[in-house]
Amino acid sequence: MTGLRFTDEKDASRYTLHRGDDLVSVLDYRDDGRTVAMTRAYTIPTFRGHGYAGELVARAVAQLEASGDREVIPVCWYVAEWFDAHPERAGILHAARSA
């Protein structure tokens, strides 16, 4: 997806995805220094159905994989289903390492 801007708003504990000036999707999280619990994925209703939430989760996971210092806990059902659909990314899951 092109023309999208991904940000990590650490002060608000959320990742965001913008299309131009429009906020299209938000991924809330809790970061305790070892794990990132992804608690809620939300797409603004007028922008639903275009894959923005999935793109946002993918970019957040990629950023965490690149940093290499956190594991993900998929609290939100959408994030859990995203990981089910992308088993190749499961190495970053907290449960995958503690099981």
C-alpha cells in the first residue's frame, strides 16, 4: 500500500496509519519494556474494508522485529487473527517463546 504514513505515537501508546491527512487506523498497545501487548486495532468506519488494519499490524510487527528487543502479546482478537493468517511472523510472539 502506497501513500500511507505509519507512526508510533509512544506518548499515546498507539501506532497510527494515515492516508494523506486522514487518520485511517489505530493500534493501541501497552509496552512494559519486554513485551508489547497489542490491545485494540481500530479502523475509522468510513475507511473500513481496504485492509488498513492489517497493514498497520504488519508495519507495527515489522518495526518490533527490526528492533529485536520486544515480544508481542496479541490481546486484540484482530491482531491474534492476523498472526494466525501470518504464521511466518509468529517468532515474535511472547507465547511462542515461553511455550
